[in-house]
Amino acid sequence: MLDKLLIATRNPGKIRELQAIFGHLPVRLLTLTEAGFAEDTPETGDTYAANALLKATAACRGTGLPTLADDSGLEVDALRGRPGLLSARYAGPAATDADRRAKLLAELAQMPDSPRTARFRCAMACVHPGFPERIVEGVCEGRIAPTPVGAGGFGYDPVFFMPEFGCTMAELDEAIKNRVSHRARAAQKALAVITEWRQTP
């Protein structure tokens, strides 16, 4: 019987999105704070999947709860996939989201003829004490906008233009974003894992 599920992140934007995506489940969704898990797990992996698994495994072991954790990043083709794994630390450890966006746009401004194609990529680790570890992934393709637009979302959302919607991810209705974003696509796959956990006696 699965009655609690731990969302292993301290990022308020991620917590909000995942609570919306998984909110229909008949389980109690807990944050790390609510579960009493105070450790910060170093992201020392060399892939999104490795980092997600590090975080999920540490939180699951520390609390005994079934746990989901994700690692994600923005990959810009003109920058050969950067900022990638370093997306959150791209402009330094104390940088804000606005600082990171500004650095990205400044780098691309020096390459005016380069393609601005990019993608968000997310790996989500699903760890349960009684089941094998599972990792699912989601990808969302787009382009880097010339300037930030939109007040929704977080991180690089205001500079991630989605041609099929004609706007940045930060301009999307929240319900739409929670269906089409990289994290939403990974989460939809994670739902199948959670269903398996719930249906196993």
C-alpha cells in the first residue's frame, strides 16, 4: 500500500509543478522538509540520471519513503550542449535565475549567426525500498529567445521559446506547461512506476 510519496527537491518551482502533476494521486505528497530530511546531497554524477538517482536514493534511505527526484538542464546547440548539467550553477553559486539568463543571452549575442535551437532535458529517478530503481526521462525542444518574456515558471523558462505555442515557457498557462514540459513528460512516465508500486501488495 502506497500512502506517502517524497518529492526530493528543495526547489520551490519544481515542488509546485510536481505537486500539480501528481496531485490527483490518492497519496500524500511530502517535501524534504515535511519528511524531516535535512541533508543536501552533492550532485557529483556525470549525467542527469546519475544525479537524480543520487538524490532519490539518499532521501529514500534517510526517510524510508518511496521517493522521486529529478535532475534537469538546458542544452543549447550553439554552446555545444551547455549549460547542461551545470544549468543551476552556470553563472556561479550565488547567481539568481536572472543572472543565469543574462549570461546565456550574452554568450549567444557573441554568436549572432549560430542556431538558437535548444532543449530542456529531465531525468527522474523513482526509488522505493521494495522495488528496483527506475529512471525515466523527458525532453522538450525549443529555441532561445532574444530577450526574456513572461512571468510564469522559473529558471530559464522566460528565454525558452516554444514554436508550437508561439510563446516562451514562462508565458504558458500552468496547466499546459504541466503537460508539455520536460519535467511533465518525465513525470507522466513516472506515473506508470508509481501505479506499479501502488498495485503491488
